[in-house]
Amino acid sequence: MGMLDGRVAICTGSGRGVGAEVAKLMAANGAKVVVNDPGTSGAGEGFDQTPAQQIVDEIKAAGGDAIANYGSVAKFDDCLAMVAQARETFGGLHIVFNAAGILRDKMFHNMFPEDWQAVIDVHLTGHFNINRAAINLFREQNYGRMIMVSSTSGLLGNIGQCNYGAAKLGIVALARIVAMENASRGITVNVICPSADTRMTRSVPVPKDPQAAALREERLRRSRADAIAPLCVFLASEQAAYVNGQVFHQRAGELSLYGHMRPVRMVHRQGGWTPETLAEVAIPALAPQFTPLDSRGVHAGLPLE
């Protein structure tokens, strides 16, 4: 018996990387899987049916059941078609895992509007599209699992990724609110922030600082993409009914739970503040709690394992 026996899943962006490993492990745990991937380049260009079909072939060779889909999460009609395909082929839908993503990294002062929009369309709007296409079915059947994919580039920031980071932090807010709205309907919505050695992470420019570059390489070397899949299978299962609205980070064997935004320190002045009293009293009092910036482009405070 698998943890997902009798369930049907859509896994977007699952022709490669983390998405492919999640699709395969969900299938190994009994789910019937729609393997979605338009087969674009890492920047979202081109079209190739090979990646999605290859994962379908691997799933079937291992005794599972899957079908390929080549739509784009950036198009709402394509997402409606994915849901329809799941229902027509496998008789229903219970799980949405959205790993679809592209990168167009540039420093903010060099970024073109089309680079901004393309990344927002695939990541943030893509999360809206695929989950919006499924939500009313989930509400009707009083059951559903949504697993959204964010990044520490959104939670903590990363140089050269303002478009990607903005989209990924937006996904956290989206997940939190959708979780609040649907908790009474047997639907859970959680977020994973995977750190893994994939085509996307390898495309991020190597830090100029030799020590930072070496640390990044060591982290990637230890971070296999398949290490993320067990968490996704669990979150997709009935056993995870009590886990809702949470944000997880995983790299190799390290699993972290992130907190949601809360005030860390507060100051009050009767009658309000002036620019002078802010400069003299309020901001100096808050300054010890300022979040540090890591100008090397390596996330501070994240252990190697």
C-alpha cells in the first residue's frame, strides 16, 4: 500500500529536476500522475515534449500510471485543460504540486520589463492559474492538497533575482490566504522551498567571492533533487491533514520550518513621531533588530547540512 493510493496528482514542471523526482515518487506511492512540462529552456523559451514523456515512460516502466501534458502554467486555459485531463484520464484530481519555473536573472538596474513579466507570469501567476483551476473541484469533494513552491530567494533575498524573489515571496502570501480560506473544506495548502542541484540552480551566476563560490558548490554537491520528494509525498497524503499554511525549506537531510512575518520589536511615542524623534529615538531603538544583508549573494545563516 502506498501513501497516495487512489489519488490523482498534477505535477507541473515535472520533466526535470525536483518536479520530476516528486512525480516519480508520488507515482511509486500509488498516485496517478499528470506529468506537465512544456519543455522550455531555463529562460522559458522553446518547446520540447521529450522531458515530460521521458518521466511518464520511467513511471510506467516502474509499474506506475502517468500521462504527459505540455501546457504552460502561465496560461489559465492550459491549466483548466490539465484539470480536465486528470479527470478524464484518471477519474478525478486530489493533489496539485507546482514546480514549474524559469529564471531570467539580472541586476535590478539592468532588468527589462519583459524579464520581470515572464518570471512573474510563470511563477506567481502560474501558481494562481493551476490552483485556481483545481480549487472548486477540491471544495466540492471536501478534499485537496496543494503544494506550492517558493524559494529562499523570496524569503531571504538573493542578488540578481528581484523578479524571481518577488514572485516567490508572493507565492507564500498566496498559499497562506488560500489555506485560510479553505481549511474548513479538507484542503491543505503548504509551501516548500527546495535547495537542490538542478538545471535552474546551476544557471545562477557563481559568486565572485571564492569562499562564497566554494560554499555554494559544496551545498549543491550535497543537495540531490530527489531528497525533496519524500516531503512532497507526505504533504500530499491524508496523514498530513493537520499541516496547513506552513513554509518548509529542505536541502538534503536538513528540513526547516519557517515562521511567518511578525513584529520583532516595537516602540511607541504618545502623540506620534516627528522626523527628528524618529532619527534620535525610534530607529536607533529598532536598529538592533534589523535583518542583515549578505552582499555575497549567499544566504546567511543556512547550515550546510
